[in-house]
Amino acid sequence: MAQAETEYLVFVLAIMNQMYTPVIGLEIHVELATRSKMFCGCPADHFGKEPNIQTCPVCLGLPGALPVPNKKAIEWTILLGLALNCRINRSSKFDRKHYFYPDLPKGYQISQYDEPIASGGSLKLKIDEERTIGIERVHLEEDTGKLLHNTVNGEKVTLVDFNRSGVALVEIVTEPDIHSATEAKEFAQELQRIIRHLGISDCDMEKGSMRLEANISIAESGKRKEESELPAYKVEVKNLNSFRFLERAINYEIERQTALLKAGRKPRQETRGFVEKLNATRTQRYKETAADYRYFPEPDIPPLEFSNEFIDNIRAKLPQLPQDIAKQLENKYGIRSSYARLVAADKELTDYVLAVIDEAKKARMKTDSLVGLIINQKIDWHKVKPEQLVTEMMKTKAAQVSDDTTLEQWVKQAVADLPKVVADYKAGKKAAIGVLIGKVAALSNGSADASVVKKILEEKLSR
């Protein structure tokens, strides 16, 4: 193909891609780590327990049983709403959401519809550029039971375990502000980091305490009067239990829906599931609307009223969040960005690193290399106390050779032994200097001061 034709094809493909914009919103369910369930006194820790041993008339939906809201779950939902920059609504209520499924013993779920606890929030992401994702609402509800597909006496059956039924479940619903699978994945990961820092859930997806759902549609730019106008349909992909599956499911749906639109067909509004073996989504049912759920206020639970004092007391418990911690590590302590983000993702690790930084300041040591050792798992930071780590590093540094005359001999030998690496470096492949530093480390049996070696190499190779 001639160059002019190739350039034209690339141009046409770019124009076609601009015509189709993915519009994605996420619904994320998180089980709160309260000791008891949302509306009764049964233990909430259901994972790995014998089926149906943590139940009572309330969470089994037996006639006459009355639900009593869990105050701690309400407080934690407000705390999460504040962490996500939401408006905390002074008045809120619970509603009945009706649908019939074997894992829902009452025939309805106690949830929140038009008056959630928190709404109108936002979360900033920084991938290639900073983006703000809107948070439509953060509301509180009860979890359902769990279906277990099994074989009993040679017959395939579906069993129900109600231990999970009634566990406090918070749902975070985003605005349709996400435009790629990468953004969706980053949002979910950042939300997980925030919730773990708040200490309100372990967000363990293997145990089902964090579950992801994506609403995906494709906007055709030529058919929208303005950018804010949404497509007339959406496809929900439910029960995604890993960030990787979330990303793969969204990418598949973007390709599937775009192909349909290019063929002149509108994708059907439906609920789909992700099939890992096929790396594809498949139809589960055609999507319900809010009217299908027949929402009405829960008559057994009075409306919730929150005073300013009550909300302010919860606000005072808001800890420093991961993004702020990462900025502090970078700006105040000179920790490189990649290290800072990893440290900030784990509250326990954050506390450890800050303790190491305090010890390093006393010893007048640079902290970035120490954090690098921790991040790269060169030490077991669960076992080594911060003061021990700094002391050992001081001993190691004292034993390092930093004499220029001695180091130059090893550098000269490394350059002579690796002429191709030298040529690569001089040709612009600056990462090649790491190979030369490694060679010097080998020649010196690990005693050479790497920072001084790098300086000598840069000076020598620039001549």
C-alpha cells in the first residue's frame, strides 16, 4: 500500500473512532465490617462459616420480624460519603426494593431510593491526565443470601446460604463520567484504597466484600445535540469480582456495542455477565427499570434525621486519604511518585514508612532508597522495626567503598568488558547505565557505592 493511502486510512480510522465515545458508570457494592448485620443482631462475618447458622427471623424475612438499623453502618456510610466529597443529606430514609429471587427471603430488599445518605460527590484520578469522576450517590442497604450451585445425589441443584443475608452493604454509584476501561479500573482501585484507609471494610474481592458492576453504552457524536446527552440505552455487566475482569468486560462491551452501531443496530438494554473462559459477556436478562422494582418507603423504619453536630463528629474522624498521603511523601520527603503511590495504598505500610522516615531524619539518611528497599520487598517490614532498618542501612553504607580512585578502576573494567552496553548508552539508551552499575557491583562484591559509581560513569561516558 502506498504511503499516501496508508496515511489516509489512518486518518479515516481516527475519524471513525472519534464518532464513538464510551460512556461508563460504575456501581460498586462494599460489605461493611460491622460486627452485626444491618437490621438484626446476627454476626456479620459470614465468610467460610457453615451455611445457615447465622440467621434469625429478621434476616430470614419471617412474618412479624421488625428491622432495627445498625448505627455503626450509618456512621461509616456518612464517613465514606465525606471521604468522597459528597453532600450528606440531613434527611434520609430506607425503601423497599421489590424483586423475586431465591436469595432474597422477604421478596424485597431494604435499600435506599430517592433519599440516600450521601450524594453529589467526586473523586479525582490521575492516569495520563487528571480527571474528576462524579459520584451520584452513596447509599446503604442489606446484602442478599448466596446461591450455591452443587450436585446432590447425582442431581444438579441450587442451594441457598442465608448467612450473608442482611449484612450491611454500601453502594457507590458514579456519574457516567468514565470513558475507558483503564479509567474504570483506576477508579475502582482508588476507591478500594480509600475504603481500606477508612477501616470500614477489607474490600476483599475474593471473599465478595467488594463487588463491581459496570453500566456501559456508546455515544455517537453525530447523534448527540450536546456532549452531556446520554445514549438511549445502557448495558449492565454484573458481579465482576476482580479489577482485571472489570477491565476485560468493559473492553469487550465497547467493541461489541461499537460494532453493532456501525452496522446500524442499536444495542439492547440488558444485564450481562462476564464469562472468563470466553473473555466475553453473555446475556443474563433484559434490564429492569426503577418502576419494575416498585420502590416505596420502608414502613417499619422511621426516617433518618442527622444534625450538623452528628455529621461534624464523624467528619472529625476522617483520616488522611491515600492521594493526600502520596503527595505528602513526594513533596515533603522527596519520595519518588511510583513509591509514594504504592505506600499510600496500604495504611499499615504508610504508618511503617512514616516511622522509618522519622528515624532516617535523625540519622541524616536519604529516605527514597530506604522506601525503595521496603517497596521492592528486600526486607520483611512486618518483622524489622523502623529503627533496626535504619541502623542496618547505616552499617551497610559505612562498609561501602566510595573512594573515587578505587571505584574508577572497577568502572574502567566494566566499560572494557561491556562495549555494546557502552555503545547503547552513547546512542541514547540511558537505561543501559544500570547494566554498567550492576557490573561494577559484581566486580566489587557489592561494596561499591552505587550513587558514586553512577556519577563516575556519567562523567566518563559523556567524554
